[in-house]
Amino acid sequence: MTANTGVARVILRLAVPVPLRRLFDYLPPEGLTADDLRPGQRFWVSFGNRNLVAVLVDVVAESPLAELKPALERIDRQPIFDDRSRGFLQWAADYYQAPLGELYAAALPVALRKGKPADHWAEPWLELTTEGKGLPESALARAKKQQSLLQLLLGSGRQSRTALNARGLNSTVCKALVERGLARWVSGPTAPPPMELVEPRPAPALNDEQREVIEAVSAEGFSASLLEGTTGSGKTEVYLRLMERALRAGRQALLLVPEIGLTPQTLRRIAARFPDFRIAALHSGLADGERARAWLSAASGVADIVIGTRSAIFTPLPRLGVILIDEEHDGSFKQQDGVRYSARDLSVVLAKNAGVPVLLGSATPSLESLHNALSGRYQHLRLRHRAGNARPPEISLVPILHQQLQEGFAPQVLRHIDQTLKRGEQALVFINRRGYSPALTCDDCGWLADCPHCSAKLTLHRRQRHLRCHHCDFRMREVHSCPQCHSRNLNALGAGTERSEDFLTHTFGNFPVIRVDRDTTASKQALDRLLEPARNGEPCLLLGTQMLAKGHHLPKVTLVVIQDADGGLFSADFRAPERMGQLLEQVAGRAGRGELPGHVLVQSRYPEHPLLQLLLNKGYGAFARQLMEERKIAQLPPIRAMALVRAECEEPRWAEEFLANARDYLQALAPPSPELQYLGPVPALLERKSGRFRFYIQITADRRGLLQKLLAQFSQWAESSKNRRLRWAVDMDAQELS
Ligand code: ADP
Ligand code: ZN
Ligand code: ZN
């Protein structure tokens, strides 16, 4: 522990979870030598006055520092990150200008991030002895249960106790085999938590389009493909077949889904197709222990299928064979705080590193992926027809300007809903706002309920009797008189899902009205239960936010109503029309997914708007290609690369000042030119959030490499300048200007 003596030393270079873009050197903990150290192991270290869990990146002989502390304790004997995943995390840290320690933290489930040892989840596994392996499948014919256990082990190698129990092979059967000297228990890595048992469901025969798509995806080696296929065209079936191909080759399949796409329904569908494979689901709905267990089963190579949301991309997968991204356009693949990575974009990097195919699927591809497909960087695959018997829905615009509306609904829309329900079918009403009303105001003095911490209005939630900010979650009791003039003439302006629920329940009282939004579906199971009557095919009226747009296959829905299509037409965010188009197409895609034809009614104040016309008459494909032309003219992403440098703090002046200096620094490195442009500092669309003012500089470049080099230098500069009062971040490939 003394200063450098010239003798070869052993120094740990660790990624520590702190917001600093560098690694930290420590000496090995007492009693450990070079032989005990392998990159990918976790260590407890003391950092400042805290103890943190760090990951070993490298073992070196020299350190620029003379005085080094020893790390406190080694947590893992076996590394929990393999070489490939460490290389991948390093790549992501460099690309997103993020501290490597924070990336490791993002990769780990909470329990492992907090230092829980991996062998906490180790399990007993049953494996055959040499004698057992020598038996034919037909042996033990007189003890049926023992025979099926033998056959299972002969076919699949060892099995964890949980998996055996889930198959109804209890400890008595196992014990019998062990006592005959045919099998033995060993301790092994954790297996994924058992799935609820589902009836195995065989695959449908593929149609020609699906077969062509599957044949186009390489079985071996890297390839990137965009699968552009209308809703209901059988994309999921394609994912399942590509998964199967990898599984049969002894490889792991990774399926990434949007945050609200990982429903029990999706899991059931996959479990029903692959009853013999081990499935690990990674999502935020899991308890810490379950999640750590699922993660470790993937990282140790035990799980065959890994389904997860965004952060699952960082799970080490030693046998990775294929990556599938469902609804690749979905905004939840991009993390919007901390390390601002895009799991979708990273999936292509990971596939390349691992030498495996990646398929990005969507009915409404992002302009980014479409651009990559149209320029030949990705293979462009299409599914143009709905699978099975379903036909595309008929879409009509309903003008609502100068119309007598009832709580936001045109009379003809209400008539359609009525007829649909009376025919015994289901209707779905899409409203892009939860709560009762998005604004509460005083009719006498003009007072408006604002969030005290954000530049935003409070939403009235009448069920919970409070006003709530949807940006910072500030809450206050519902008021019945004006805080400013004490008048009782308060007016709730506009309608959210609660208010529409009241109205629709009142109007169509004979039928169940099911409201689906974040307030009614605290858990994934809640959503599943809520949709039960709809799945059973009873006539009912579904009403909800974009949660309803995704993934649910409800064959009895024949009418879809989009209450307000205008949101995306006039926004300051250049991506707003793209998002509006995606949402409309996805919601419309819920109509007529079964035998019955579907009808979509779209209410709009601007039915003549050319973008809306294009979308409804020609579909999302033509609409997106038109938007691409506009991006070309405006030189915006995906034509050019874009990054934001963001800053936020309590005093707007400081953030603006910091960014003005940042811009000077950047421009001194690389002056503005046709290839490189700067904008700002400008306030973010949501200028104040949680009491902090937010600004950014926008940088666009025609080469991503140029932007990369510039931002790497900038990050070093920004980190060395003392800015304790403000937070700054680089947002590479920024998706939101808010
Ligand atoms: P998507 O993921 O594109 O929305 P799905 O894969 O969910 O589409 O397919 C929509 C419906 O069509 C599902 O009920 C599915 O079982 C069915 N389906 C898919 N492929 C076929 C096929 N080749 N033959 C018959 N039915 C199919
Ligand atoms: Zn008032
Ligand atoms: Zn707020």
C-alpha cells in the first residue's frame, strides 16, 4: 500500500457508478492476488465517504496515482460480465458520452447493483450420472414418472429443481433416480422463474410473404433488417420463427419490446409456442429478487429466450443467436434521463459485435430506421397484407369544427358506437389524455391551476380528488373555490379519460365501459384483468390512452374512434407529426383484427390538412416518405445526425451562461459550416420542470463521426470546468426537444 516501488504492481481499474467520465484505480483487497482477478467481477470500494459496487474493467501494473486504497471486497468469483458485453458497454459509453460506471449500473438489476452475490440465486440441478447416461430411453418402463424424468434428462441435459417441479416431477421422483445411482444433484446457476403453465399452441403455416421474409434473414452472421409490416400482418409470427431457428441451433434469442408491450398476453403467446425452452422476462414490474434471478439466468446462458424492455439490451448473453425488436419506432427504447441511450440503435451494434442477425419490426417504422432501409444500410423487408382472414379497416374523417359536440364527440360518432354495441361487437375510443380534465380555471378572474414547479398546467383527477402535475407528480387537493378570488365558478376545461368515461357510461349504460390508462393499470396484471371481458368477446366499450394502441389482439373490436387527431399537426417539435402518424395508424390497427370488418372514425378540426389526408388515404408508409422529404429540405434527422447539449438548474441565467460558453468552446474547435450547425442556447419545450430551468444547444452534422469527436472533447472540457450548480448532459441522437 506504499508508493510505487518499481516492483510490478497489481492494480484494479474499476468502473465506479458516479457521474465522472473516467475509471478509478484501487489495489486488490487484502489476500487477493493477480490470479483471483478477472474483468467483469464486482468489487465493493470505498469512494468519498460511501461504499459503492464497482466493476473490474482491467488489471494494470501502473497507475498515475502514487497513493492507492485497496478495494474493500471482491463480490464475484466468476465474472458476471463476459468480454463481449464489456466491450459493448464501453462502446456505448463512448458513443453516448456517458460515464462507464453509470452504464454498468444501468446494465445491472437493482439487487446486483446493490452488491448482492450472484450465487445467492444458485439452485439445485439434477443431472444424470455416467450410469444414467448409458440407459436407453425405453428404460424404467415400469415406473412411468421416473421414465419421463429420465427421458427429459437424456434429451435436455440437466434441469433445475424449479423447472422439474413446474413439470410436475416432484422430489419423490427425483429421489428415486438419485437412489438408483442414475442421477445426482449439483449446484448450478439460477434458472428463470417458472412461467405459468399454458397450453402449447402449434404454429400456423406461414404465408408466402412471411416465408420470404424469414428466408431473407441470414441464419448465420450479422445482418440488419427492417420489417415494415402493417398491423396484423403476422410480424410476431415472423419473430417467433426466427427465435425458433436460433433456439434449435442452441442459441439464445433476445426480444426487446416497448415498455407497455410486455403484457402477460405476449408472454403467454411465446410460452405456448416454446414449452420446452426457458424464458426470462426482464421488466420493471418484477420484484428486485425476481429480476436479478431472470437477469442471471440470461447472463449465465441458462435462459434460452430473453424478453425485455430497453435495459435488457445490456444483459450479457453468452449464446446470443438473434435479436428482435418489436415496435421499433416506440419512444420507450430511448432513455430520456441519466444515460440517454437508444436500445434500438444499440441492438444493431450488439448484433454486429456478436455476428448475429437483428430484425427491427414495426407497422409504423421510425424515420431513422426507414432511412437506413431506404439507403440500403438495412435490408428492407415488407409484409403488405394482413395475416389470416382480417381485412384492412375502412377509415373516415369526421370534421368537428362548428359541430354540436357532446363532451367532445360528434353525434354521428356516438351513433356508430351505439350501433356497434347493439350488434354485439366492441368499440374502442382513443383519448390521448388521462385524468378528468387537463385544465382547471376560474370563470371570474381567469385563475389557472398551474404546477408551482413546472411550466405546465395541473390535471384534475376527480376520482382521487386531486390536481396533479404529469411532469413532476406534484399533487394538491381538488379545490372547489378559486384560491385567488374565492369564486365558486371553477371550470374544468377539456376532457381526459375520466370525464369521457363518465359521459360514455351515462350514454351507453347497458354495456360495460372499460377505462385503460396508467391510473387504472398500476400493474401489468391489472391491465390483463381489465381486458378480460374484451378478450372474452362480450360487447363492451373500451376507452383509453395509447396503452390501448399496442399489442392487444382483440378480434371483436370493429369500431375505433380517435377523438382528436390534431395534436401532432402544429407542434414545435419536428418529430410531432411522425409520432401522431404512428399513433393513429397503431390505434386504427386495432380495428377488425378478426373475422369482422373494422371501421375507424377520426375526429379532426382540420380534415383538409394535407398530412392528415395523406395518412388516411395512402397509409403510414406514404406519409412517412413524405415526412422524409421534408426532413431532407430542413436538413434534420435522420438526414443529418443531431445531438443536444442540455443544461438545467434552478437559476435560468446559469444554464444559459454555461451553454453560451459551451457553444463558444465548440465553435472554437469546429466553426459552423454547411456540414456542422449550431442552434441555441434555447429553452426546452418544457422550460421548467421540477423547479429546474432547462435549456439546450442543438448541433447537427452531416457526419456522425464529426459530431462524436466534437462531443468527446466537449465532455472532457465540461467535466473539468466546475459547475456544481447545474447539471449538464450530452443527448446523442436526441428524440425529444422537451
Ligand atoms: P402483427 O405482429 O404483425 O400485428 P401477428 O403476428 O400478431 O401480427 O398476427 C396477427 C394475427 O394473425 C394473429 O392472430 C396470428 O395468430 C395470425 N397469423 C399470423 N400469421 C399467420 C398465418 N401464417 N396464418 C394464419 N394466421 C396467422
Ligand atoms: Zn378566481
Ligand atoms: Zn410539475
